[in-house]
Amino acid sequence: MVKQYDLEDRTFEFAKRCRDFVKKIPRTISNIEYGKQLIRSSGSVGANYIEANESLSKKDFIMRAKICKKESKESRYWLKLVEAGMINEQQYLIQESTELMKMFGAMIENALKGDKDKK
């Protein structure tokens, strides 16, 4: 049986793992600032996905999905900047943010394609 991904759960886990990652990184001035930004952007991915699922229109859904993609990309940026020395966890989170970006990109494409198919 293939495991079905619940994207709401996946984005929640991503935010939690980013939070836990930030708790473990060295407390340098730059890491503190990068960590704050990472916690904001990683949490925003899931929060905006919930909003997308509750959207009132296709236009609203697309806008929220674009925000999810943007916040995933921003999370990846902060993850790359952090000096952690925890290569495995950092690489995992970078990969997860990349996969989330791709998934939201595909959702946006499919939603936009649906509009073109109707014309």
C-alpha cells in the first residue's frame, strides 16, 4: 500500500523540524537572525496551505499556493545560510523545502492549466 501524503501534515512537520533545527544551531549573531527568519517562513508554508484549502475562489487558491511556494523557497535560502555543522539535518530540510516548492509549483500549474482547458 502506497502512503498517501497529507500535505497539511507534511508542511506542519517541516515547520516543526525547522524549529527543532534552530534550537540546536550555534548561537551566533547571524544564526539567531537566520533562525528567526527560518521559523517564520517555514511556519508560513503550512499556514498558507491551510488558507489555500479554505480559499473562496480559484484565484485566491492560486495566490495562496504561490505564497506557499515563495515561503518554501525562502526557507531553503535561510537553511543554506545557517552555519550549523549538522549537515544531515540541514540537507534533509533543504531537500524538503525544494520538494515543497516543486509540489506547490505543480499545484499552481494545474490550477492555471484548468483555466486554459476551459477556454
